[in-house]
Amino acid sequence: MALLRALLRTARMARNTSRLAVGLPADDEVLLDAPDDRLGPALVSAGRGEYGAAAKLLATTRESAEWENRDRYTVRLAAFARSRPEWFDAWCSVSPHDPDALLVKAELAVCRGWESPARAELLRQVGPLISAAAAGDPRDPVPWRIALDHARGTNARHTEFELLWAEAVRRSSHHYGCHVSALQYLSAAWYGSHRECFDFAERAAQDALPGSLVQALPVRAAFAHLTEGGGAAVPRGRLDAAADLAIALSEEYADGDPWPAEVRNLLVYVLVRLERWEDALRELRRIGPYATSFPWDRVSGDPLGQFLVLRDGIRLEVASRRPLRARGRDLPHPRSGRGGRTGSGDH
């Protein structure tokens, strides 16, 4: 009987796996941490040693209060400055008081401090840089997200963290980056617990605006639980509910949209750990070519390779569970650019 089951599984995989590739880009078309149309030219310009495009991009986000974009772009520009510092050094030399340069400088200093064995000591020296960035534009929540990360690394007590959190949400009550930083502080790996982490995530998601990535906080809490050996501290039903909420959020965005790519990659990881293979495959189609380092860099030194290997593994798992004679509803459906199934009006 065991041999028969193995043969049936192999036959299903052979018959169904190629069909399940429909809607998935080829391996060589998948990109890791691909920049969007605004950040890409700034990075290219920085690669030539020129800072003007990056300065203009961040100035635009500040002037138009695009705080979510500003946060993402700051993180990416600081990461680029770590490996290619010439353009950033020139920017700081010419405009040492530029609020956008100060913001990148603070992010860069915190990232460098996190890598040192003397992390807490080095991060404490970074405090004045964060204060300077916060003074650059009193409306900006991004320096306060950096301050929250900084507090976690300097072993700040809950009372100090709560003061920083209040400053952050006063500037932007639904800022995703600040919520992620708070969630990390409250995780069992740092200064909270799995239950505390989930409670915070679920409350924030419930209060989030429609389409806000804050609704993905519970699935980030689920990821922390699954990767930090949470055991039975959080029941399975709570993990599934977090995944379901993230799936609903993902469905609000078009397939192949780079904006929710990290959330979708994270969701795939959680769905795989929950052995929800069909849901994971549907999410892979929504991801399209946009792989992200997180969460795959948490489990492999080759995040893109890990993503591609897992993508194949998901197809094999789904294929092995499909009947040998696939019915119409078992086959993948073409999807419209809006992320839903193609209707008659899409042709």
C-alpha cells in the first residue's frame, strides 16, 4: 500500500507540475529587491557617484508627506551607501544640514551599529544623529522609526520605548515601518512575548486603513512565532487567521505589484510552514517576478536561490495532491491586471 501511494504521488507530480507553472515567471525573470521606477534611477545615478537624483527623490517624499515611500527609499539608499559611499559622502560634504541627507546618515549609522559585537555601545553614540534627523522636519515619522530600532538595540526600557512610540504615531498613526519596529521590540526574541506581539499586531491591523500594509502585522507576528520556537504559546487558529488576513490584503493589490512584494513573500513563508500549499501557490502568482530578501535571508545566505527552490517545492507539493485527471477548477486561471480572475470584459 505504501508503494502504491508513492507511485500515485509520483504520477501526480509528473502530470501536474508543468501545468502549475502557468502564471509564474521563469527563474531568470525573477528579481531580488527590485527598485521601483522612482528609486531605480536614483540608485543608477548614485552608482555613477552622483547624489542629485537621490536628494531630489527624498526631498519630494518629504515635501509631499509620502512617509511610507520615504521610509523605503531611505532604507535602500542607506544600504547602497554602505557599499558605495562616494556619492553619499559628497552629498553630506556639500549639504551637511540637508534634512534628507541627515535622515540617510542616521539610518546608515544605526545599520552599521547593529553589525558590531559592541552594538549597544556603538548605537548609543548614534543618538545625536537621530535627533538631528528628527529636527530636519518635525512632521516626519521616519526618524522616529529609526529611533525605535535604535532603542531596541540599546536595550531601552518599555517606558522609554513608549515615549518614542507616542512621538512616532503622533506624526503618522498608521505608519507601517514604525509599527514593524514596535512589533519587533515586543517580540519574544527581544523584550516581549509571542502573545504580546500578537495582541499588538491584531489591534493595529483592526484599526488600519483599507489597503494598509499594517494589516499584515499579524502575519509578521506569525513569522516570529514560527521562526523563534513559539511552541503552543499561540494556537494554530490564530496563525491561520493572521494568514487569512494577509491573503485578503494581498488580493487588494494587482498581481505583480512591487509595493506589497515583501508582505507577499513573507506570507508565502508562513503559508508553507502551515502547509497551506494551494494558498502558497496562489500567492506566488501574485508575487510575480518580485522576490524580496526578507524573509528568505533569515533562512539562507542566498535569498533568491532559496525563493526559487521553495517555489519549485510548492509546485511539487500541490501537484502531488492534485488528481491525475485534473478538473477545470483544479487548473490555474489567467488573472487580470487587477489581480482577479479574468472576466469577459477583460478580453
